[in-house]
Amino acid sequence: MLFTKLPNHRRLLLTVAMFLFASCGGNTNTLPPAANESPIAQSSATPAKTGFEADLDYVRKGQYTYVWVFSRKDGKPLDKDDGAYLRTNAPQVVDWVITDAGRKVIAGTNFDLEQGNLGLLKKRFVIEDYTGR
């Protein structure tokens, strides 16, 4: 009854204040994690891959049929002549990713290099087939 005797603008103001008060209560059941607790999302995450494994994952995400890894037989970093030789004798490769401090290059392709110049490439490089691994 008291509410109906108030002027319209005061009723509106009182109604808005009641809604704001009811909505500001918040959820008191959720507490922030303790300082010594780690959030669940972080504990279930896998550690980030780095170096060769990260580069290999990058090429694999390209969804290539074949993945090959080339390195020099002497273990030294690949130079520009090695790169030119690879590009010339494996033109079917779509992605080349240099990894392992320049000592390896990962190749992604949909062409089976064994049908191409793989024999020629084996004379100069150590070649690992990572297809399906």
C-alpha cells in the first residue's frame, strides 16, 4: 500500500534499486584458488613442444601425405648449396622447415619422393621417413 502512494518517478527509482540490489548479490560459493593451488586448466595441459618436435608438428598439421627429414652426412648445418640441391632435386616438396639449429630440414609433400629423386638425395643426405610416425 505504501508503494502505491509514492509518485511515479519514485516508484520507478525504487524498483530499479531493488533489481540492482538483487543482482549485485553475486555468487558467494565460488572462491578464488588458493595461492598454492594451480588452476585445473594448466595442470591438464600438455607441455609445449619446442625445437625439432614443434617444427615436426607444424609440418604434420599441413596434412601432407609424406614427411621426410634431411640432414648432412657430416652432421654440419645445412648451407645454401644444400638448400638449392634439395629444392632442385625434390621440387614436389611443398613445405621446407629448417630445424635443429640448421642441421635438419623437414619436408612436407603429397608426392612419394621414392618415386622421384630419393636415391639421388640419399647420396648426399641422411634421410629419415617420418610419414605416419
